[in-house]
Amino acid sequence: MAKQNQKSASNEIQSMFDPKNYQDFFKTWAKMNERFTSIMVDAGHRSIKITSETANEALSNFRDAAQVQDEPAHYAQAYSTLMQQQIELAGRAMQSFGEESQKTGSAVAELTSEEGNAIAEKATENAERLAEKASSAAKKAA
């Protein structure tokens, strides 16, 4: 009888490491990684768009400032206008990057909270199952 209990306990211990539980855990982790990557890629695309639009406007401003002027004093005005446009452009670009950064940060915080809780729940469920099986195996071995 003791030998049967030991064999049963041995089988119980082997069943503690259920691959499905670990697969579920890793799938949950992979889904979080997929969503995180999507957030980062989207933020990268939007940042590239901001950079591209800013560069295009800056180049256009330089082109306008480089136009031949009728009077020498007009060059000073063109330079002054260029500097004002560039300052305004830099301010708008920084505001856009700041908004993008805030938006991305909020999305990451939300994802981390949601998925972190899901991963913690899966890990807790797996640990509880493991503890139950270990307890059952110990009782059968005794």
C-alpha cells in the first residue's frame, strides 16, 4: 500500500508542472508584448510625421528667406521673419512631441496596469494549483 501511495504521489508531483498553465501564462505575456510594441511603433510613426512636417516647413521658410529682395533693408526683414517663423515652428514641434509623449506614456501606463494584473492573476492561479497538487502529493505519500 505504501508503495502504491508513493507511486501515486510521484505521478501527482509530475503533473504539477502542467505545460498548459505555463503556455497560458506566456501567451498572456506575449499579448502584452504585442500591444506594447504596437504602442511604440505607432508613437514612432507619429513622431516621424511630426519631424517630417517640421523639416518641410523649416525648409520652406529658408527658401522664402533666400528670395532675392529689391532693397537691402528687405533682407533684414526677411531674416527677422525667418527667425520668428523658426521660433514659432520649434514651439509647435515641441508641443506636438510633448503631446505625443504624454499620449504614449498614458497608453503604456494603462497597458502595464491592465496586463500586469492579468499576468499576476495567471501567476497566482498557477502557484495555487501547484501548491494544491504538492499538498495532495504529500498527503498521498504519507
